[in-house]
Amino acid sequence: MAPGARRPAPGARRPVAVAVAVAVAVAVAVAVAQDDAGSDPRSAEPSVVDGSAAPHVFGRERRRMGRMSLPTVTHRVEFLRHPHPDRPHLTLWGIRINGTDLRVLVAEATRALWSRELDEDDDTPQEREEFLLRQHAPLYLDDDTDGARARAHFLGDASPDLRDRDTGALCLLGCSCGIDGCWPLLAMVRATATEVVWSGFRQPHRPEWGELPLGPYDFPRPAYDAALSAPVPLAQDPLTPLLGAG
């Protein structure tokens, strides 16, 4: 303050401060009233980037998004029937999901898990790939000439020897040695009037692996029933060219 200038009286600035406060309050009230009245949200769109979006805008968007349900991703299954490679009088049940053999999907899901156990110096890359594919084999279901047992099995009504008694998970793939319980692929199968869901894939002989990074697979029930009633007949195992001499 310049020498000799007179200091303003203590209450001289209060009218200006009061006026500013009133103006701000009026502006806020008008904005809230417009929002409640359903004003066009495209006008004066709040910015998320610069942080100018009001909290009530975020709350409204969260409520709107909460009412939105994500569409269910459905998958396509094919059941295959082909002779056992070593015992051609026996018929095996193979599986494709979205056009890919289930054994290929399991090989990818367990590749990193097996790398912790296998010594890469012991096998060639081709031998390791064959091992991953050969760890499982399609199921052989006894006395299933008409497919009735397979239909019951793949709808969740598996026989005790092909089901985990503790979890209820059933066997979708067996072991290449011919004994399904030796190295089975287990999964939960839930069938309803509208869908069949495969989830919770596990290897019971490797509990430390936990749930495998596979699925869940949601199949529409009508398409699932149709695939199960009309399995694709094949002359041989479709992975024969990849399995080597074994």
C-alpha cells in the first residue's frame, strides 16, 4: 500500500465476496436443475480427461452400465467317432471345440506347466509337441453301440469310474495308455434346458496345477444335442499326422 493511502474499512470487501458466492450458488443450482430435467447430455459434455466431469455424472454412468448385461459368449462343439488306432474294433469319442481338437487346446493350456517338469535337453522340439498331444486320448465308452451311454455321459450323467467322487467332475479325455483314469482330463459339466457348460478343467494327478487355463465353454443346448446325436464319423484319429509313430 502506498504511503499515505487510506486502508479500506474492514467490511468494505464483503459485498463483493457475497455477490460472488451467490453467483456460484445460482450457477450450480441451474446446472443441477437442467440435469434433473433431462437436458441433452451432448451439450456441454463433461470431460473425463481434464477432470471436469461432476461426481453425479460418474454416478449416473455407473448406474447405467450396471443395468447393462454382457452377452454370453457361446461355443460350438463337435463329437467325433473313429476307430482306436491299435484296436480298430473299438470306437473312440473325440471332441472338437470351435473346430479345434480338445487335445490341442489342452496341450496349449499345459505347455507352461509341463515346462517346469521336463528337461528341454532330453527331447527335441518335435518330441515335446508329440508328448503334449499324446498326454490324452479320446474316450472309449464300453457297450455303447447305440451312443446312449455317450449321450448320458456328456450331459453330466457319467458312470462312477469316469467321475470324480469328491467334486462330481467327469472325464472328457482319457489317457493314451488306454486306461482313462490313468491320466484323465476332468471338467464340470452343467446341463440345463437351454445350455450345456464345461468349466473347471483340472488334471487330478497334478493338484498343484490348479484349474487349467481352459474354458469355460458355453454350448447352446439344441446344437449340443444335435452334435451328440449325430457324431462325425472318421476313418482314423484326426491327429494321427501329428502324433508320430508313438
